Amino acid sequence: PASVTKVMTLLLAMEAIDSGQLSYDTMVTASAHACSMGGSQIWLKENEQMTVDEMLKAVCVVSANDCAVALAEQIAGSEEAFVERMNQRARELGMNDTTFQNATGLPAAGHVTSAYDIALMSRELVLNHPDIRKYTTIWMDSLRGGESQLVNTNRLVRFYQGATGLKTGSTDNALYCLSATAERDGMELIA
């Protein structure tokens, strides 16, 4: 699934906010592990701090692997513990074709899902956490007081009327992946 994996990472983050474990203002400190991710990132420095709000924006708009892992560590203590939660949540949602190995979607043996399972977690995120749209609909923005420019990896957000997100992904093995959400005339769809 490549970075479409982050739909589950975002779902768990939004659930942590809803439960009061996190708030949008919670400061998250980047670990060496989070900073080592590679792939799409905002180049967090070790011990750099950002709010949950800023990290969610980076994950949704530019698919920042470093921020996804920093959020995972903040929520569960380690990426490994977070991945256990991801797989538990997947089972609860009936995602029977899915096994997560990391919080980012970076290539890993056995990190697999199906289009149906992606739809299940996408529906859970957009239906029960509509606030995610304030991030997934951003076309361009910035972080670090304007120093880091962000342009959404999902071109549909700019060019498709009613697009509300949701998450792109690409790796050499996965090729190009997309969970697309849109709403027109009161009808919401996921592709």
C-alpha cells in the first residue's frame, strides 16, 4: 500500500486526540529513529519539536515519514508498539487482507493490504474523524514559520471538484497507490 498505510496511522492519531491522549497542541519530539526514515519527509532534526497539528499537516500533505513515526512513538512509545495497535485496529475493522509492518508504508516484507481494506480504514477515518479534512484538503501550506513549503502529493485536491483527500503513496514495488475521497451534492465516495 506504500504511504496509503498512513490512513491507519492518521486514524489512530485522530482516535488518540478524541480520547484525550493527545491534543492538537501536544508537542512531539523527534527521535533519532523518526529522523532516519528516508523517503518522503520534512527533514526533522533529532529532538526537534512540533505540535501534533503540524505533524498531522506534514503527514497528510507531503506524506512525511519522519512525522508519521514521531506521532506513532508519541502515541504508543515505539513504532513497534504502534504497529501492533495498527494491526489490532485493522482486525477490529474487518481488514482481513492486511498486515502492517510499519507506520509509514516504506517497503517491508509482509506489509500488505487490499483495495477493500483500504476502503474500510478510509471510511472509518473520514466518517468518524471529519476534522482530518482540514489537513487532507490543503493544496499548499508551510511549516516552521514559512521555511518549509508543502505542496499536496494528491493533485486531485486542486483539480477535482469536491475532492476531500485522502492519501497517496508510491514506492518502486507498490507503484502508485491512492485512496481518494470526494463529496458532491451530499454524496461522499471513496475510490
